[in-house]
Amino acid sequence: MTAITVSQLRIAFFGYGLGLGQEYRALESFAGGNEHALALYRTFRDPHASFDPTSRSYSFMTVGPVSPLSFAETPLFFSAFTDVAEFLAASRLIP
């Protein structure tokens, strides 16, 4: 993927693993140099470092108009569900 293609994305999702070198500098650019956002991103744990698959946590930082704070260019952070049934129950999509 070229830099031109990436710069045309309106919404970007970043998960664990971009902590070093050129990848981290690119992440800094996407986050607008927001030190608080980058500090929170650095707290993400490797999901596969957990011994029990049910306790894995998949955290993401999003940048772009997906965030209600996109006008301030503030990244949005969330942890994704790892179990479909849990997601459906929390979303009240099943009785």
C-alpha cells in the first residue's frame, strides 16, 4: 500500500503492534502528535500474550470521522468483543 493510498483513507483503525520505528512515527502522524492518545495506545497488550483465549482483549485506536470527537481530531479508543454471543447480548439483539 502506498502513502498516497493511505492518505486517502477517511477512517483508520490501529490495533496492537505498532510500537517501534517507522510504523510508530506513522502512527504519531495519524494521531496528530497527541501525546495522551499515543500514551494510551502504548498501553495496549498483545492479545496473544494471554494464556486463556477467553481473556484476550483486542483494543483499537480509530482516527477519522468514526469518532464523535473527530472535529477535534481526537482518536477514539475501544476494545472489541471476542465472543459473538456476548456481543449480541450486550447489543440486545437476542432475547
